[in-house]
Amino acid sequence: PLGLAGPASFKTSFKELKKKLFKRRRVLNRQRRLKHRVVGAVIDEGLITRHHLKKRASSARANITLSGKKRRKLLQQIRLAQKEKAAMEVEAPQKPARTNEPQPKSKKKTKAPQDIDMEDLEDKS
């Protein structure tokens, strides 16, 4: 009975120890990676999208550049967005300007009571 209990308990403790060791190694490697991260240059910094910057995950040292085609497309996209924004800004002030102009007040037509109208009609005939 003593012999059977010994190895079994050793086995369970060894499994737990192994788990902890693997976790520790994983955590240490992650810390080491994050600490020694070398950042490459980002060219066209204003243009690069966050999707393009995801490359950092695979290779932190690589210089991140855009191809000519992507660069032109992004510049065009920005230009069109600015043009649209400018057009919207021009249109927006015009609407309040129209309402600010003094508009002639419409006079309310006062209806005479029915009795008076009827009397007027009777007098005329």
C-alpha cells in the first residue's frame, strides 16, 4: 500500500509542476519579446492605416512602407474626403442664412362671426 501511494502522488505533483514550468517559460518568453522589441521606421506615417501596421506583430524590425499604388489610392481617398467635407461646410451655413433673413409676417385673417356675414348679405339684397 505504501509503494502505490508514493508514485501516484509524485505523478500528480509532477503534472502540476510541469504545467507551472511551461506557463513560466511562456510568460518569460513573452516578457523578453516585448522588452527587446526593435521598431523599424514607418515611412508615410500619415497615410499608413492600422491594418497595415499589423505587420509589426510578425516582424517588429521591418520598415513599414506602402507601395506606390496603395499610396496613391490613400492620397486620393483623403483628397476626396476633404473635398466632400468642404462641400458640406459650404452647404451648411447657407441654410441658416436663409432663415435669418427677415420674412414678412403673414397676417392672420380674422373671420367675422357668421351672424354679421349673414346680416351683410341680407343688407345687400
